[in-house]
Amino acid sequence: MKFSMIFEAQLVDPTPARERQVIHDCVEQAVLAEEMGFDRIWAVEHHSLVRYAHMSASEIFLTWVAARTERIRIGHGVVTLPFGYQHPVRVAERTAMLDVLSGGRVDIGAGRGATRQEMRMFGVRPEDTLPQTEEALRILAAAWREEEFRWNGTLDIGPGTVLPRPVQAPHPPLFMACSQHDSLRRAAELGIGALVMGFSGAEDVAAMRRVYDRARAARDGSRFVSTEVNDHFSALCPTIVLDDAARALRLGTRGQRFFAESIAHWYGGGPVPTGYAEDEDHTGALAEQREKLVARLHEADIPARPVDTGTYNTDHAYGDAETAIAYVERLREIGVDEVMCLIQMGTVPQEVCLETIRQWGERVIPCFRARTRGDARP
């Protein structure tokens, strides 16, 4: 089992000074993650989503982290691939350059960037996001594999050579962000790894693992985007770990409440998220918000799915190290290949993020390293 962290660069009251600080805070967390034994960091790419994600140029953030580390893998989780955001050849060039500079430590995930706000900023049409993301993945894999590259599809490219060539042959591992069962099936059919939202809890992660595995078993290879197949399954794990388990729960659920309200704002037209005081009942508030959402869906005769209500679930690795170990054990039993820790939520203080990383490195990760020593899975 692998362990990673993901960065959104979230913040409350985003003044320029606070924004700069939180980005540098994320770098400090990533550097500590290597020291504490984490295997990988992921950085999102979002645009114009104020408060929710100020990580717009993740390739620069990841390069900065790579220059300050030696071992930890550096992951795009994800690159927005519809052509209006960026040309696939530029993605191939930038990724290969980072692979060279980092000594072959890059992973690349694909995403659609499908919020209305982001699409408006770049002139992307909703109906183009899915087919263009898949075509871009095929372009990337071909551009890295072939010394002289040509593409004739929606885009006409080449002939030419993508330089530099990546260190990892034939190319860095490919992943896809998966929040719904359809995207899990698509990732399996395309032969790429799944980066799964795990807010809904371990039971829903287990259901998503089954969907992914069934699709893997049924595929015939005709839709693979590359000659290299990656079947890695990574699941999100919101977590705050402190010696004071009660405070960890308060701070974790407070951060998740901000995260949930940010998603509701940018993906569903909800109000602007706020920070709230630490000593409020954030678990109760999230449960109340979930009940209201379920009621609205029922009124509209729409089933309440885990993907819709998951951000209000608080059954996560919030507490002391034993709480985190117990939750990770549930993920291990499900067959999760990688636990992707979400620590940097908008209201979580930097010192709490750093202490959580230390607790994972000193007490949680070693427990599973001992249990899985000799495991040959990638």
C-alpha cells in the first residue's frame, strides 16, 4: 500500500498575502511528507475557483517541490486536458521536462475541468470536455512513445518530436480523476489508474473498487490509450491526526465543512463558504446539510447517491493515530492501492497540517509498511 497527499491550496478570506502564504505552506507540507515516508504528492489544477482551489499552475508548484526533494513522487492530480485549457503537446513537453528534472518521479492524471466557472474562463464547451480529455490522453501517450509524432483527429499535429524525452519509458504513469461509476469504468477501459474521491466513506470506496475491478475484468484492450497499462486504485482519505483526538475531530470536520461548502458553491451554485469557529458542532452541521440535500433530491424525485452526499460524511481518519490506523485498515481490506490523504483543507492551521503529517509518518504509515513488506504490487 502506498501513501500520498493531495493539495488544493484552499483558504478562507483569500487576500493576496494569505494566498501567497498558503502556497508556501503547501510546499513546506510536501517537503515534510518526503521526510515522513510518504510515497507521493498530488497537486490539483483548477482555475478561478476562489477559496476552493488556488492551485492553478500545478506544474510550477510540483517543479518547486521536486527541486526541494529527492525521493517522493510528484503527481498531477490532475491536468485539465480539454484543448481550450492547454494544447496536449504543451502538456507532454512540460511533463517530460519535469520528469527529467525530478529524475523520473512524475505521474500524470487527467481531468475535465468541468465547472461552469472554469469553462467560462477558457471558452471550453461542456460537451467537449469528455471526448477531448480522452483524445488528449491518446495524444500524450503517442507523443511520448514515438520519436517522430503525428496525429490526425480533432487536432492535426505534426510531424515532429516532443522534447525532451521523459525519463520513464515509454512515459510517466497515467491516471484519471474518478468521482462517479461511469468515470471508473472509463478509466479501467482506457487502461489507466483511478484517483477516487473518498468522502463518502469506506463502504462507498469498496463499491467503487468493485466497479473498477469488474470493468477491468470485462475489457478487451481495444480502448487502451497506451501500450502501458496502469491499474492503480488511489482513494481519498480526509484526515487530521493529533494526540488530542477530540480536537482533531473538530478541526477535521471544520475543514471538511469548508470543503463541502466550497464544492456546493462552485459545482452547485450554493453560497460562498465561510470559516466558522473551531468549537462549533461541525459534525452536526454537516449531517444537517446532508439531510437538507437528501430532502431536496427526494422532492425532485432524484435518488440521493453517495457521490451527491459524500462530502457531508464525517466517518474519516479524524482523531488520534489509532483512529487513523483503524480507518486505513478498512481501506487496505477493500484493496485500495494508495491512501491519498487530504489534510490541507481551507480552515486547518498550518501547524495542525504539519503535526498530522508527522503523526502519519511516525505512527500510521510504519504500521502498514510492516504489514505489507514483501508485497509486490506497484
